[in-house]
Amino acid sequence: RRRRRLRQLDKFGEMDESGYSLDQSAVEYGDFLDVNVADEEEGDDAEITAGEAWLVIEAYFAENGLVRLQLESFDDFMDIGIQEVVSDLGVIQEKSSKQYEHGIAGDTYQNIIEFGQIYSAKKAMFTEPDQGMAITMYPHEARLRGITYSCQILVDVRSRRLVMDAATGVFVPVEPDEPDETGKMQPKWEEKRVFLGWVPVMVKSARCALHELDDQHLTELNECIYDQGGYFVINGTEKVLLAQERMSNNNVYCFQRKAGDKCSWVCEVRSQLDKSAAVSSMVMKMFRKPTRGAAEGNHIRVQVPHIQGDIPIVILFRALGAVSDREILARIVYDFEDTAMMARFSPSLMESILIQSDLAALD
């Protein structure tokens, strides 16, 4: 069977948002696109040519632009990310010290605070000092005024105050409990929606006033029709967040070291319970086989947070509760008939032979 060449893909001949034709791009990339070559054979094993690859790339960027990743990341942060950070806070309990007054023994209070739903303004706005009302703001206006292009963030907060009973030493509610519809007593909470702060808005994001406006409206607002956004306006100055690539969390990464290094393998894992929680890193080192005259080798040591230096892996297991050699081997070797694995881990057991209890390992 035969297939038609790229010149016949009329659906890619449309104009993109900037007025740039993909057919024109095929001409400009003439060194890569040979649109006059005879038909090629079609099949699953047909090789993708450079011309076909460039056409797909052009079609992708014509639809998505160059900064779509930045815009989608910011929208995800506003819609989901902020709420996740607030939800991870949980319940905040704050205990105040006694407040003494002249001739009066002060009371000890405890405040319980819970954060709920996050609300953000649909569009960036600012408040006129003389009007006292919030109005929609555009990026060009923020540049001229030297202010930050941002929107408001609100949060539902409910709080409850307890006071310590001097006789029993137990905290009791300041406001008595109230019955619900079924007659069951429920704690009385003070609920209100409070202002949390201002968050800069990324230009051309979903909360930007320029979102999905056509060229005519952009021109009327003194905005460039070729501006794809993806940046912030901070105090009137355009600022860009640089994207960074890093290793994903909760995965084990193993690296083989070069010859001559004291370690043959190094493994690293960065653990994170929740997206907003702190990252805890652990590095495991497997040392090389002992050479002639060497006193040790082939043993495994680890680096854990808040402890300086390398820790033998067996001591770490015993500190965590796996005391006997059999318990440790069951978590590493799995098959006790695997003599090669058992022999490979033997130096680590011999290194920690003097530490035989969890208390000794913790010391």
C-alpha cells in the first residue's frame, strides 16, 4: 500500500493564533521537508522522517503554545495546590499562659482552630483607596501603576475556645455545647470567612483578565497580541519563575560508581508523606569488595537525617526494632537458600556484631 506525502495533510494548513501558516513552515523547513518526493510505502514499520516529525512539532505548538505548561501548573496550584497545603495543616491547638491581673488569678485558655475551604477571586483586582471597592485589574494597568497583579484569597475558619477548670485541671468550653436537630449535644464553633492574603496572578492564566480574549480586545487593552503570558507582574515589573527538573519523591534511585571509588553502588530515596510535607532523604552506600590487606569491604552503610556520618545498616535495623539477624535477613534476602546473597550481606552482620539490642543501637 502507498500513502500520501505530507503536502496533502490539508488539516495542518490552517493559520495559528499568530497568523503563521503551517504550510509556510513546511516551506521554511525545506531542508527537512521534501514535499515533492514520490509516495512512500505505508506500514507499521515505516520510519518516521524528519519532515514528519517537524510537522507534528509545529502542529503541537500551534495549538498549545510555548508556555502552556506554566499556565496549567499555575491553574493547578490555585485550584488544588493551595487547598492541599491548608488541608494538611489539620487542627491547630494553641495554649496560652495565664493572664494575671491585679488581685485576680488569671485563667489558662486553649484555642482550637480549623481551616476549611479556600476561595480565590475569579479575576485579578485591586481596591481604589477613595472608592473602597474592588475592581478588575489588567496587566498593563499594573505595569503603569507599579503594583502587583494579584487576586484575593479567602478561607473558612472555625474556632473554639476552652478554659482550664481550676479544680480539675481539665479544659472546658467557654461557650456551652448546643443540641443539634436530634437533641445530641454538639460543640459550639465560631465560624467565619477571613481574608488570607494576596496571590500574584500569572498573565494569561485562568484568573487573568486577558484569559481567552481575542486580538481585538487585547489591542484595546494595550496588550500585545503575540504575548503568550506565563509570567507575573510584581510591583510593576515582569517576573518569571524558572521551571526546574528534579528527581521524583518516593522512588529508589541506584547509581553505579566509577572504578576507584570506595563505594560500588549508591542508592538514594527521597520520602514525602504528602505533597506539602517536608522531604526526608536517605542515602545507602554499598562498599566495594575487600582488597588484599583491607580490613573491611562489601558492607552497607546509610545516611539518615539529623545524624552525622554513616550508620551500619544492621545497626539501623536493630534501632528500628528488627533485632535478630534472622529478622534483618528476612527483610533483605527473602530467600535464605540464596547463598550468594547471604554471603554478600555477611560483612554487614559482622560489622555490627557487638550491637545486639535495640537500646544499644539507639545509643
